Amino acid sequence: MSAFYGSSIRSSWWLWSRLSWFFLYSNMVTALRTQKEVPISYDFLHDTAGFNLGESAIAFTCTDPIHRAMLVGLLNTFKVSITGIALATLLGTFIGVMRLSTNFLVSKIAWAYINVFRNIPPLLLLIFWYRAVFLKLPRVQEAIVFFDPVFPIYIANRGLFFPWGTPTESWSTYRWILLAGFVLAVFVAYRLRQHGKRTGRMPLVSLWFAVILLVVTLLGYVILPDPLEITKPALKGFNIRGGATLSLEFWGLLFVLVIYAAAYIAEAVRAGILSVDRGQREAARALGFSSFNIMRLIILPQAIRVVVPPLISYAIGFTKNTSLGLAIGYTDFFAITGGLILNNTGRAVETLTIILLVYLTISLIASLILNMYNRRIMLSH
């Protein structure tokens, strides 16, 4: 009986909350239409943008529609968030392992890193690093150059310049070779993993996956007649021409968010490692396992069950924190939609609604994917 009443209360609360939101939205739309003569409409998305963007993953001009500008901002957000989550996870895992080191100096360095970056607001970190470090990089004429002339990389106060390839006629064939290499690497990794489960000696699956993919990529590039036309950056006049460029704003935002999120991930990794019974480490050492294999094969596979749930929150938070790029001029989704488009069109309700729905959708999708992975590793153990 109590379960029945509990279910009824939850259903009533859900219905009441939805009706409340519908009433508030309907009341707002009616008030804007009747009192302010501002009807809610999303037709402005097809209007001409009228502005240019400094950083874009796809072609964009001021004559393109507004919805394409939003797409550019969304891709810029994904570029920072996907790259940053991967780097922050690697760095956080490394710092978390350092924190548990028996070496006093290594452990205290990790302790200092975690406590410093966890207790400084990310916006303050972003402004400090961007203005005090990145903007102080040398001018283009005095750029720092690495690996010249084979693979020249220029670092200046305008961004990072590096060689890049333009597809040629043989590129379509090369893509099939890349796909075949990826399939082969996945197959070999799967077979190695199955072999490791049978024998109890797990090989370096990730290493072999990367080696096979790299070998096939290089072989395809050598066999085919230049599938990519490589252009190298070079200083010409007052600017660097050729190759590809990553803006200073992108690097500043990526760097700050990575070091900030890695501090939280390190603590989650430390908690996960400490959750594994110490007797398993001692038993593995008695069986002759090296410290590296103990961590790789015994500790981390069990610790990941504790690490993944907080990692979901950190990944979602990382994506939302990309909106801080507005403070340094990075053209992410929030800066374009809530800044340029809102100022040009005056459509506050529509643009803010789009921003809310997009970030909500991204968070829900990320949470769904990571929760599916979390359930899989929980069931597999």
C-alpha cells in the first residue's frame, strides 16, 4: 500500500511540475506578444549572420545564415571539450598515481598541484594564464620555432602554426586504407584481449592498437602518390603563411580547463586506487608481478569502477565550462549564440532557450554514454 501511495505522489509531482513549466512558458509568450508586441519566433535562424568568425572548423562567411554560425560555435565547443576531457583524464590519472607514490617529493608535488588548482576559480585561472602567459608570447617576427625545417612548428602570440595536408586525387583511396587499418587494429586488439583473458597474461592492447594503426597509415601514405599535399608554415612579411593554425584563445582555454579538471580527476583516481584491497597488491608482488603490471592489470581495472561515476560529472562540467571562453574571446557556442547572435538580433528568449536546450542535450548524451560504460564494467566484474 505504501509503495502505491509513493508511486502516486511521484506521478502527481511529475505532472504538476510539467504543468507549471508549461504555464510559465505560455504566460511569458502571451505577455511578450500582447504587451511588448514581440512574438516568439525562430525564423531569424535563416537570416544572414552579418559577422565573421575568427576560428571555424568549417567554411563560414558573413553571408551565411545564423544557424550555420551556431553550428560553427557548437563544433568549436566540441573541439575543446573532447580534446580536453581526454587530456584531463590522462593528466588526472597520472597525478592521482603520483599522489600515492612512496617517494616523498613526488607525492608532495602531486598534493600541491591538487590543492592549488582545486581551490582557484577556473575563470580567474583562465584570465591569469591568458593575460600573464599566453599574451606574453613573442611576436610573429620573433616566434619560437621547433623542428625546422622538417616539421616546423611556430609558437607566437597569434597562436600555434604547424604543417597541414590538403587532400589530393588519391585521398579517397587513402581513406579506405585508413578504414581498413582501423578495422584491423580493432580486430587485433580484440583477439589480444581474448588471449589475455584465457592465459591470464594481458598484453599491452592499447599499444598494439596504436602501432598497427600507425603502421598501416604510414604504409598507405608511402604506397599512394601523395594523398596529402603538405604545406609548411613560414614567416612571410608580418605574418606566418601556410599550414594550419590553432588560435591563442583555443590553447588558453584548453590548457586552463585541462589543469583545472585534472586536479579533481586525480582525487577520484586516488580514491579508486585506495578502494582496492591492499592484500591484492601484496599477492601480486609475491607472484612476481612488476609495479607497472600490478597497477595496469590489477589495481586500475578494479579502481575504474569507483572512478567512472565522478568522472561522468567532471566530463559534463568540463563541457559546460567551455562557455568561460567568452572571457578571452574564444568563439564557442555560448559566445556566438549568447553574444554575437543575441546582440545582433535582440532575440533574448529564443537564443537563451536554444543555449539551454543545447547544453542540456550535450550533458544528457554524455551522461548516457558514460553510464552505459559504467554499467558494462560493473557487470563484467
